Amino acid sequence: MVLNSVTVYCIIVNRARKNGYNLCIPVVYSCPGIFCFVFSSVHRIKALQMKTESCKIQVMSIVETKNLKFEYIRRDDEGNVEGITTAIDDVSLEIKQGDFIAILGHNGSGKSTLAKHINAILYPTEGTVWVDGMNTTDEAHLWDIRQEAGMVFQNPDNQIIASVVEEDVGFGPENIGVPTDEIWQRVEESLKSVGMLQYRHHSPNKLSGGQKQRVAIAGVMAMEPKCIVLDEPTAMLDPNGRKEVLHAAHELNRKKGVTILLITHYMEEVVDADYVYVMDKGHVVMQGTPREIFSQVGTLKEHRLDVPQITLLADLLRQSGLDIPLGVLTREELVDAIMKIAG
């Protein structure tokens, strides 16, 4: 059977069982002569499709917020309202499956509050949050949402629970029914990716703060969710540790297609992101690619944010009269620009 000029909309259906697989289709195929079914186990995707010469794939959203508002309510000892603080105010954004997204903001900008909505730790005061097509306020999907969107907190002590490192990393996969052999394989790969493999038999209580954070990140990586929210994961790490963790996150994004949402205030960490949101006082005030964002040095400073040192140097050289392009992100780009001027 040949289908001509057919647009097959494959809608994500969670936990629908068929022949031992979850029906889980995170893309839309739009092309002539194609008929495609994608069946996914918890962590692996198998696809059967008829080849076609012209086929466009539109990736569907893994996370979406619409007019999201959240208020922290302060009450006295008798339960009376003393004050209301609006942490997020009318935030609408859309994150595609497989993207590496960075959210920047000064302390108190609302970025961590937003992150906790994606994992359904907090619920909207107003508006809606969808994760993989599921409304986070729907309690029937709470377990599914937290399985699809893993989260790494800033303080690793909030999520390390086992007395041995490798047991802590393997705790999550064990609870979702991953076979034992695969659990230990994931534990080894995850610990290796964050430079903690040699500590697999150690007690987390004897590790430094930075080492604990790496173990916490490895625990979420071992779960292999569709989306991982990293809430300032490198805040307790030294520069080398930050590089290792970011490299591991990028590798997970590139090789396994896991969506990464990085919450940070380190400008250098977002240079390789696909897209950047800048928050201030509960609002999304800027959005675009890293190059587009860092081309607006003055606007970033208005929102109490710096730019990477290379970008700042390039901006100062441009202000001094040199023909340096906007949005220089790396040392190599700046060297190339100067060499062109020098002839």
C-alpha cells in the first residue's frame, strides 16, 4: 500500500502497551509516501519506516509552559497571609525534544522555581506546564512526569540516599525495573562520565561537596530520562569538575538525544547550548541562540548579567574602532577576526 502526499502526525502516547513496547512517538513525519510507527521500550527506540526521497521531520515539544505564574505565599503562625512574592510571571516557552537549552538569570530571577515546575515539584498558581504531553497538575501522571524529566539539584545532599556510591547511582534504574546487568552497565558508564568511577565503592559521606554533586548527576544520567534538568549542577565544582560535568551532559544530549535544560549563572557554560532564555524578576526578558544573546552586551548588563570574557574583550575592541563582528563566543573566533583585520 502506497500513501501519496500523506502527513502522518505521530502523537506521543505514554504508557500505551503494544507487543511489549511503549507507544512513544516524539516526532512528526510530514512527507509523501511514508508510513511510520515507532515503538519504544523505556530506553531504546525501534523504528520501522518506508524510505522516501523527501521527508521532513519536525521534533515535538518535550516541555512547554503557557502563561505560567507562581506565587510564594508567606503565612504567620496562625495561617494568615503575610505577603505574596511572585517568582514567575506569565512565562511561556517551548523546548523541543533533543535540544540543549540554557536558562540564565541572576539570583532571584525565578530560574530555579521554573526548573521545579518541570519536575512537578511545584505546581503553577496560574497557567499550565506540559512535560511530554502530560499536564504536571494531573496527579495520575506524576510518576510518569518525574521519570521522563530527571532533575539534579544544586545541593547533592538532597538526593543522595545510599551508603555506597554505586548503589546510589543504581537506585533509580532499579526502581523502574531495569535488568540487573544493564543497571551495573549504566552505573559504570555514568560514574565514568563524571570522573567518579574510582569512587564507586566509597561512602558518599566521605566525599567532598563537588564529588557528591558528580555522584548525584551520575544517578540521574543512569535513569536515561528524555529530559534532564540541571539546576546549577556545577555550583560546587572546581573549573575542571565543571568541564567534566558539562562534557558529560553534552555527550548525553548528542549521543542519546536526551533533552538537557541547564540552569546556570556561569556565562561560559551556555556557549554551546542550542538556545538560551534569560530571566529577570520572574519574566523571560531575552531569548535566542548564544550568539544572539551575547551580541547584546549592554542589555545583559541591564539584567545584572555578565558575558564570557572573550565576548567582553571582543566588544571592547569593537568599541575602540576595530571591525570585530558581534557575538564572538570563543577564543578561536576572536583570533580569526583579529587576523583578518591584520591582513
